[in-house]
Amino acid sequence: MKNIIYRLYLYYIRKRICYITNVQDIINILNNISFFYKNIDGNNLINVITDCLNLYPLSELEMQKLSIIQQYYEYSNGIENFSSFLLWISHIQSVIENFNNTNYNKLLLK
């Protein structure tokens, strides 16, 4: 039961990521995660977002949108930089994990 609730929550986060238009939307998503997971640290925050993006990958357009937001706030030293970088690095980690799983499965089939 807990696994089903977790997957539904990840689906909810994914839908919110789908509708990101600015950095404030990213901050709101991270605030939502920290609301449900009290005293969450950055590592666990990245794990939740990576789990979400592993189950429900981003489209190319969404990747481009996140990349533009991350590049725009890259050299600022505020919450905007932290939140956009956190989402971007979570996306990169999910791509790496999906790539490794795909290559591992191809090796097993040979």
C-alpha cells in the first residue's frame, strides 16, 4: 500500500514538473516535497526526484526547458540556483541510471 501511495505521489510530482514555466515553479515543487518529508536533506530530495524521473522520464522539450532555466540561474547564489541545479542534476542522474539499465539489459540478452 505504501508503495502505491509513493508511486502516486511521484506521478503528482511529475505532472507538476511537466507544467514548469519558471524557477518559482521548481521552488514550489521542492517545498511540496519537503512538506511531506519532514527534515529531508538534499541527498534524499534528489533521490525522490530521481525516482520520479526514472518512472516518468522527461520529454525533449521539458529537458530543454529545464536546461534553459538552469543555465539562466547558474551564476546566481540564491535559492533559484540551488533549486534549478537540484532538478537538473536529478534529471542527469535519472538519464544515467536509465542508460545503465538499458545497456545492462542488452548485455544480458546477448
